[in-house]
Amino acid sequence: MAGQTPNPAPTRLKQRHLLGIADLSAEEILLVLDTAAAMQEIAQRPIKKVPALRGRTVVNLFFEPSTRTRTSFEVAEKRLSADTLNVAIATSSVVKGETLIDTALNLEAMSPDFIVLRHSASGACHLLSRVCRSRIINAGDGMHEHPTQALLDAFTIRQHKGRIEGLKVAIIGDLLHSRVLRSNVLLLTKLGAEVWVCGPPTLVPPGIERLGVHVTAKVDEAVEGADVIMMLRIQLERMQGAFFPSLREYFQVFGMTEERVRRARPDAIIMHPGPMNRGVEIASEVADGPYSVILEQVTNGVAVRMAVLYLLAGGVEHEAAA
Amino acid sequence: MKRLLKGGRLVDPAAGVDGEFDLLIDGDRVARVGRNLPVEDGVQVVEVPRGFVVVPGLIDMHVHLREPGQEHKETVATGTRSAVAGGFTAVACMPNTTPVNDNASITELILRRAAEADLARVYPIGAVSRGSNGELLADIGELHRAGCVAISDDGKPVATALLMRRALEYASMFDMPVIDHCEDPSLKGDGVAHEGYYASALGLRGLPAAAETVMVQRDVTLAGLTGGHFHLAHMSTAGALRAIRDGKAQGFAVTCEVAPHHFVLTDAQLESPIQYDTNCKMNPPLRSQEHVDAMIEGIADGSVDVIATDHAPHHADEKKQEFDRAPFGIVGLETCVPLVLDRLVHRGHISLARAVELLSVNPARILRRSGGTLKEGSVADITVLAPDVEVTIRAEALFSKSKNTPFDGWTLRGAAAATIVGGRTVHVNPAVSGAEKLA
């Protein structure tokens, strides 16, 4: 799929918004990754700023706590010279207050160009995209998608492996509640990777195999010969839902140890979207080991988000000219 | 006053009638049914247009009229207006109002409002438990005396097996069914969509089919134990259908209903045409294809007794939210007849006579009401159908106060042309040409 490109390479994204990987073609994903490579170069300069988004306003609207994603977006926006506005709203206090749509429309009355939205409800970005003029970038919606995370993961994989197609990627952990999983599965299968997902059967989304992945509860089978091992965070409160008995047992059955890593290819890389629970889903020796690219993922996040903003803004110019 | 409905096909399965018959209405009663009845002096003659079908008044035994307490969604007046517009001459309304219909004063209020509106007949359903809290029984005898026709804690399941047992036993002395919304609360959790591929792909928390099935199995077993009448509300799963068939095979008093959206739509609707469309959020949720196929099979083979809409009006503001936060439910009174005719009758799954059984004969029997037939002497509650007229559903044109329907813009073949309650025409459908003759 990725190898044969009958259409000329696109130079912009078709959609106005980035709601999910589901809406992107393989060619568009590659366009984002190639653009991110160019953006990466900016971070090496003494003055890490270009005027691409000068005069544009970006609202970072976060209804869930986030350090990594929010700061990564903010750095990306600033490096592109955009004016940024951070709005953090504690979800617990909005139950009786303003609706999501009203909050967004009020912010929009100040004429931003982009709204970067993080929200606990799946589909929140789709809802806003139907009522807002601004371009919506999904920074994580419920258990649905986290498209910029999947793009930065793909960028990191490509940096190390030179390709995505044909790689064996094992994704291990809480599959059910993970938006990182869904975006990564969509992206990696579109680019022709062989994707294995692994977790306790209590945490496997029913029907997930229809997305073209291999499903197993055996870590060794998932890791065997893998080029990439991607660990997902285990939320500590999941024990309450009887998804698994204890963190201790979880680590015994699913934790990524050096011994398990040895089943993968010798040049395998270990990834984690953060925040990590050391000693739960991943042993410290693995997280800090030579094959770990966890901090590179964070670095690459900035370039990938710059690329997304830049490409979507290109669409703005295009429409203004038309 | 006497009116003679002349010509047209008359379908009255309870009387074994299906053919060209005239029908004479005298006051609020059916006076005569026969071929080429003579036109006596002083009789108003109504020529029934060719292609129209006269059937006993349709009864929707599962609606939410929202009054008292949630009048911004619907009132008894707007809900019964919607009912007659949809071809229903009677509705049974669920007790999950605010406050809950668990005592005679609420029942009386509903009946008074219905008399003021003077459109469709309203049969209130009382609560099983006080406040529908699942603990103490409501004053079921008082509810019965005030006019309730059944008991239910709808919106919630009857909380425990013991309470269900007691309710079945106690209600049997009033010859009332216990209607249960079957859903195991622990399996349901905080789910919002049918557990399966689409919920997984969209990141929506799942409502497993098994949550319904396990409680239907419980209730069928208890119907057997007690001899009481268990009626399953809004059945949606193949497993529940198997349990109902099993109960019927054993001779238990079990009956069930299916809502139109559960034989028309699947959970694929969550993904397209509108992703996360909150008008596709209802409970039970839209299920996967195998469950939809099972519902159609059960309707066709006689296992299903009733089609009922679960008419659940919600204000636009409530639905225009994140999928997680929007309330469950859709309006159904004005879309039911077109969906049944188009999707079940015209597609050859059932005959028109069977549709009348599902929409009139059986609900009357289950609720122990008159109606369900047009035999001489019976009450003149009549629906005139135009099975071959195409109609397009327009949400904004619905008579219901709420417009939350996933069928907006659908063109369907078949409609209710006119609705006659107690001999009086209370609605003619302006979208059906010729219907005005029935005014």
C-alpha cells in the first residue's frame, strides 16, 4: 500500500481538521512525517523560530490534565511564531456549568485559527468540528484517538528503522482504554506494519482484530522477533474494575523485562507514550536501556506537531487565496 | 352521529377479517361491519380512498410522556398529539416522571391531562417500587384502582430477583403484567454503546448484549416460579429472544416487545453518516447485525408479541453534547408506522395482518384493554393506513415537542392516513393525499 503510490504525493492535508488518523491516507501520513523531518532541523538552530504561523492564534483547550502533550503543542506553536493561549479546565467542575460547545464558541468569538482540544469524551473533537470555524486538532479524545502521538511514534520508528512497512510492532498493555493504541493501530496498519496487540483479555476491546491486528495474551508471542515494542500505560485505578488482580501480578505477567526484550530482534526499540509506571508495565532497566527511545519520542513530538500545524495552516492560505 | 366508512380494505385479525368491508360507526362504537352496507338516512358517508386500509386503532405500549416534571421534553398534550399523528389511538406511558408515578395522585394527574388533551387514550403504567428505587413495593393496588394498566421501573431494571418475584406475585392479583427493562447493572457499568467493533473503534464504553440476556433469563425463570406475567420491554438481543422462546415453550406467561430502531438500525450507524450522532444513543443501544436479524426473525415467526416505540423525547440542548454525556433515547411515535410498513411489510418479512397484531391486537391483550379489534360493538378506535404512500421524515415537522430522531430525511413507503378515537377523527395526515376525506 505504502510502496505503490499511484497518485502524485500530496502537498497538503485534505481535511480541515486533524480529528484522527482514521481520516488520513497513507500518503498524507507520509507527508506529515516528511514535513516533520524538515521541522526537526529548526530545533538545531540557535534561533529556534520561523515565521510560518505569525499572526495566527492557537487555543490549547485542555479538559484533562496533561504535561507532555500540552507543552509539546505550545513549544511547536511558539517555534512557528503563533500566538498561543492555554485554557485548562478541570473536568470535575464543568458538570453543571457551561457546555463544551458554548465554551468553544466563546473562545472562538475571539477569532482563533486553531483549537487544540484534549477532552475525556470520545468524539468531543468531532462535535466541535461541526460547530466551529476554527481548525480542530485532536490532542486526545477519551478512549478514541490521539493522532499526534501516533504520528510522533511513527516518526521515531522511521528515524530508527528507515521504514514502517513490514516491521513487526508489538503494542502491550491496557488496550481497552487507550487512545494511543487506536491511533497507532490505524496508522501502522495503513503503512503496512505487522501489528501485534497484547494485554489481559479483560483489557482487549471486542472486535479489535477487525482493524487488521494480531491479538494475543502471551507477551512472549507478541515480542518474538519484534522490531518495535510499544508499552502502554496501566492506570493504577483499573484494579478497581477487576480488570486484573494487582500491580504485582500485572508486572509478573505483562511487565517488560530485559529477559522479555531479548526475544525481540537485537536491534529492537522500546517505546512508551508516557507517563510511565516503572515496575508496573516496564522495568526501569528497560525504560533506561540502550534500546529505549522514550525521550526521543518526546523530542520528536514537537517537530511532528509543528508539521501538523504548518500543513493545516497551509490549507488556510489556500482557501483565502481561492 | 353515524358515519359509514365505505370501501377500502379492512384488516381485523382478531375477528379473522381481511377484505373489502364497510364499517358503520355509531357514536363511539363500531355498529356494523359488512359488505356493501346500506346507506341509511342521516348517515355521513366517508369514501375510503382506494389503497387505504382500515385497521383497529394502533396502541403503543411503551412511551415516555415526561409529564409531570420534564415538560421541556414533552407533555401529555404534545405526546398524545404526536401519537395520533403517528397513527396511534392509545399509548401506555412509563412511570419514570419527576416525581415517579408510584401513587394515585400522579396517575390521576396524567389521566386528567390526557382528558384535557382529548386525543389519544393514555394508559398509565405505575412503578414497581416506591420511587423506582428498587427497595419497597409501590402501592400497586392503589395504582391499579387509579387506572394503571401495568407496573414497571422502566429506565432501570427491577433491582433484585427477590423484588421481581414479589412484584410478579403481587401484581397477579390485579391481573397486571410486570414490564421489565432488563439490564444487569454491573455488566452495564457506565457503557454508552453496544459492546462490539464500532464501540471499540470509536472508543465508546460498551454495553454488552449479555447484560440484557442474563436478566431476561432471570425474569423468565421467575415468571415460571410465580405464574405472574412478565413482559420484556424493548428487547434487543438474540440471547433474550432465545430466553423468551424458551419461556413460551414452557407455557410461562412471558411476552415481549421490540422497538423499530432495533430492527432497522445497527451500531454501524455510530460511525456513519454522522460520527458520534447522539440521536443514535439509546438504551438498549443499537446492536450489531446478528441481533437485528434475530429481532426480524422473532417478529416474523411470532416469538415477538409487540412493536412498541420506547418514544423517549429529549430537548435538543440535552442531545447536543458529547456522546458520553447526552441522554439515552429517541422519539418514535411518528416514525413507527412508516418503518414497520417499509421495512417489515413491503420487504416481505410479515403480512399487514401480522403488523396489526403487533401494533394493536397484542398490546390490547397484554394490557387487558378494549381495542385491538373492530368487531361489532367494540370501541371505534380506528387507524387508516396508506401502505403505498411514500413519506419523508422531517425532524422539525414532528408534532412531538422533541425532535431527537435518527430518521430525519428518510423516505419510506407507508404511512398512517388518519386516526379515529372513539368514533371521532383526531388526525388526518396532510402528507397523504386523499386522507382529508377521512376528516
